[in-house]
Amino acid sequence: MTRKAGAVPEETKMRLLESAALEFASYGFAKASLRRICANAEVTTGALYFFFQDKEDLFRQTLSPATGRILALLVSHYEAELASSAETLAKNEEEDFRAAEEFLEFYFSNQTVCQLILNNREHPAVEEFFNQITSLMDRQTYRLIEKTMPNIHPFNDCTIHWFSHLQLGAVMHILSHDFDEKSAKEQLKLMVRFLRGGFLSFLPENGQNI
């Protein structure tokens, strides 16, 4: 098997990554075959090892564009929240809805890689990714508490981390169902509103100290 005539290194690497995404999504990391990945990409195994150290490196590089984008979307949303006034955070849910829709648009445009992430949660690279998300959520909740209810909140590390898992679990629950994009957005808005209500219920009555 030889590299396609006229192919350039960037094109070869892209074909390998696309083939790897399909292979890992179909078989999982453990059962995925480098030979099948190369065959479907129409390149030699030597070409694969030119770009990637091993199966682990290929897996991580297959994931990284999607995981990087998801983390960037989360950080952007959190920065927008922190730039808002405490009163806006308490009364306006539109930024939460916007961020939820943006994430789902990315998911439905990149379902193969996103499903690869969801179906390989036992892999260290995926576990690291979810730990990053949870850490970001924990930190953001601390910041929102400081902004909206300093010195009067009942939260501790345990409840804040639990709240992060509630948020993550809500998204995972929606993605585990066979919703189309419109239905998924509707479901996620319901969950966002529910989670906001629980958090905001601890604000001072009538927003007196906001």
C-alpha cells in the first residue's frame, strides 16, 4: 500500500485522523486496529508512525481538536458570566442558554469525535478531559458565589463539587438519548433553568445584597 499520488503530509495526517476517529468510535480504544486505520486512510503503517508515536498518541491527537474546542467554549462562557453584573447573573438566563446552544451546535457538527469521547470515558486521556471540565466548573462556581453572595452562602467544597457533577450529568444525560439538535436544545434549556433555580435560591431575599 502506498500513499495516494499527489498527497501532501498535511492531507495524509488528516486522513489518518479521520480514519482513526471512525475506528476508535466503532471499536473503542482497546479493540481499534492500526492496520484498519491505515487501510481506510489508504496509507502505509510507516506513514502512521511518521506522524504519531503509537496508538496512544494517535488517540490523543484524534481527540484534542474536539476537547480543546469544548474547553474553549466553556472558558468563553465563564468569562462572559464574570463580566456581567451580579444582578444580571441573577435575572438573565440568556448567556447560559447561548452557551448551551453553542455547545450542542458543536456536538452535532462533530458527532463522530464527540461520541468517541463519550464511549471511551475509561481512557486516561478522556478521564483527564472530564477532570478538567469539573475543575473549571468548581472554580467558576466559587467565583459566582463570591460575586453574588459573598460571606452569606452555605456552600462548601463538597456541595460545589456535587453541583459541578449535576451540571455535567445533565449534559451527559441529554447526549445519551437520540434527540435531534432542536429537541436537545429544548431539553438542555429546561435543565439549565432547573439548575439555575437551585443555585439562585440561595441568593439574599429580593436581591437586597446583590
